[in-house]
Amino acid sequence: MAQAAQAEQADESAEIKKKIPAVKWQVPNKRVLYALAPVVVTSIYLFGWRSLLLLIVVSVAAYLTEFVFVRSYYKEPVTSAVFVTAFLFTLSLPPTVPIWIALVGIVFGVAIGKMAFGGFGRNVFNPALTGRAFIYISFGAYMTSSWVEPFKSFPGGFINFLSDATTKATPLAGGAASHLPLFFGNVSGSLGETSAVLLLLGGIYIMVKKAANYRIVLSGVIGMLAFQTVLWAAGVRNALDPLAAATSGGFMLGILFMATDPVSAPGTNKARWIYGALIGVLTVLIRTFSIWKEGVMFAILLGNMFNPILDYYIKQRKTKEDGK
Amino acid sequence: MSNGITFYAIFFAAIFTNNILLTNYLGMCSFLAVSREVKTSQGLGMAVAIVMAATSVLNWLAYRYILVPLDLVYLRFIVFIVIIAAFVQLIEMIIERVSDSLYASLGIFLPLITVNCAILGVCLFMVIREYTLLQAFFYGLGSGIGWALAIIAMAGIRQKMAKARVPKGLAGAGITLIIAGIMALAFMGFSGMIQIT
């Protein structure tokens, strides 16, 4: 009897295994991937084929990490969100980053930042940023000091593996900073953060399609511009002018694609306004005054950290008002 | 003796750049144990902030005017702990007499605080860094507020996660420590803004 039951169980689990598709595609995640596709192509054009190689390696690693958890533990398919994580993570890396460091980051981000919290839809912190913060602090030299100049003329990166014109500074650290290159993206920086115009178009697409909440973006940009203008007008050392600050570094990528991740963003509209503004202001604060050149990543993680409590207070106030 | 750092710089640094919980990992035990619900962690956070501010002043006075003149500095650990415990007991008795509602929201947490290492830690840092009385007060107050901020944020996260299916081996303290680690990672962003050591 016991053996028969066991065999039956084994049959059942085999059947479940057959039924699970390799990837469960969700519409909002697909839209984010569409919005990011032009950015990926641009990153190849600007920095060479190595960025595509990096993207593939990171995506495979992210998929396998989630696969191990969901198949052995939850008996569920891998969701397409893991590819959004992999794309955003890769696009936030510098072009020269060693591949093993990227692997450490993405595995940490998916395993600790997402699967430890119970998997898709339950993570408190953005997994891509958790992974990036981990390697940013652990391997600072690789992540912050060796940048390359992008290719400037047509076939550009499409016929090269990696640009070999190294430079020590990104526009944020006081390199070249005129507005037009910052807007179109041929400046040094992380793979996907340089072209403000493509990020903006992609961001508008996902906002219109409701894959991202416009409230977060709007209040984030306003908060950032307002605070940056104050510091710039006051003549604080290191403070860029607001337009350059908004289009340089990872701010566009962060506020449009990472802060709006519906899982780690707040659930109430009031909290979304506060959350966006908090990220904008913290970004400026960290960029200008801390030892780090880039503050978007930390700002979003700090925003993620205070989301649940913001939601909690707003819901509590609402029930009190309704009670009266 | 004064090291020239303004008291408001110390105040903000104690909350953000040198958060006693997220950069020194002090006061971990009550942070892990009492962060399940927002309400209780609010009470505990407030109690810790008040006690930290008060005991850092008391201990500063005791150190400066009793221990140093009598050449008994090596007794500071015992003296500080005794002063903290006595102060907490006194406050608890007073609150119990004065207000029942305040006792219900604050008083029940006071015995927990007596052994909170963050409070002793604040008193020892203040001695090592040779703060003046005003600096010590704002350092204590800022550290307390920073500690409260961290535990309230943690309680919000844990309350939201109450229904999440965390892997069995990680449930409870395990996932809480992971969250605390990522919180500390995020707080690294503030580093270098204000130097107080």
C-alpha cells in the first residue's frame, strides 16, 4: 500500500513538472522589456558587443537562480520578472565590469533580495538594486573607477567588443558635462544609463501602458529638480546644474524603471507621492554630500525600506477618518 | 575637551550616518524580538529615545564629576549600567503613578531597555569621543531617534510580510537579519556626509 501511494505521488509530481512552463510571461513585465530593448541596442552601439554578452550571462544566471528555488521549493514556473531584474541590473553596470562580479551580484540579488522573501511579488527591496548595492560596496574599485569613452561615429560598437578608450571620470564626477551629449547618451557611464532620451521614451511607454505608476516618476523628478536647484543656486560645491544632474548618472534609469517596480513600491497613492519625492531628494543629498558619486541606488533602497511603514500610516489614518 | 563639532551635526549624524543600530549593530536583541508589530515597536522606540537622551546626560555628569576626580574611570562599565538600571526603574515607577495610559503604551517596555546594549554603547562612545554635555545630550537623543526609526521601518516591513511565504529555514529571526542587512546596505549611502568620530 505504502509503495503504491509513493508511486502515485511520484507520478503526480512528474505530471506537475511536465505542466510547469519554462517561463510564465506576464504582460507588464513584457512591456518593461520592450521599453528597455532600444536602450540595450544603444548600449551595444556605444560600448561594444561585450554589453550584450554581459546581458546574456546575467539573464541566464538570474533564470537559473530563480529556477533552483521555485522548482525545488514552490513547484511553480519562473516568472518573467526575473528577466526585468536581469536587464535592469546589467544596464546599471559599468561597461568594464568583470563578468564574475556581475554574476555574484545577480545571484545575490535574486537569491537574497527576492527568493528569500518568498519569491515573485513578495520582495521588499528591488532585487536588481540589492544585488548592485552588494557588489558596489564589496568591489568598489571595479564598480566606480574604470570607465570607458563611448564610440562616437557610426558603426561604433557594432563592430567592436569593448571600447578601449579609458577615462577616469563620468559626467557626475566632473567629466564632460554639456547638455546635448547627456541627453542623447554618448558620454561615459554605466551601460544603460547614458541615453536620457531613450530612457524617457521607454519610461513614457510603460507609464501610458500602466506598467509603471506616473505618480512616483512625477514626484521623484520634481523633488530632485527642486532640491538640486536650491543647492545649485546656493553654490554648493559639487552641485551640478539641475538639467545636467537629471540627465546624467543613473537617475533616469532609476526613477523610471527601478523606483516604479510595482512590487517594491508603495500600494497607496499618497505614499507613492511621498516615496517618489523621497527618492528624488535623497538622490541629490547622497550625490552631493556623501563619499559616493551616485546616489540613485541608495535612494531607491532607502525608499523601499520606508514604503511599508508609509503605507501603514496612510491606511491607518484613512480608517480613522472613515470611522468618524 | 571640546572637539568643535556642532551639536546639530552630531544629532543628524547619530540618526543617519552613524545610526547606532545599522552601522554599529547595537541593540540587536530587542530589535529582532519586538519588531513584529508597528504599535509595539513605536512604544519601544520612543522609550529607548527618551532613556538614551536622559542617561547619556546622567552618565556624562557621573563620569565627569565623580569618576574622573576620584580616579575611578576603570569602574565606568559598572557605574553606567547601575545608573541606567536605576533611572529606568525610577521612570517606570513614576509613569505607573502618573498616567495609566502612558504606562500601558510606554511603561511595559522599560524593563526591556535596562539591558539594551545600544544605551550602554551610546554612553561609552560619548566618553571615548570626549563630547561636551550638550554634545552628549544630542548624541543620545539622535541615537535614540535613529534606533526608533530603524525599528519602526523594520516593523512595517515585517507586518507587510506577515502573510509572505518565507522559506521555512529563514522564517523569523533569519529573514529579519537579512532585512536588517539590506537596510544597513541602504544606510551605507549616507556615509561620509558628516564625520563625528
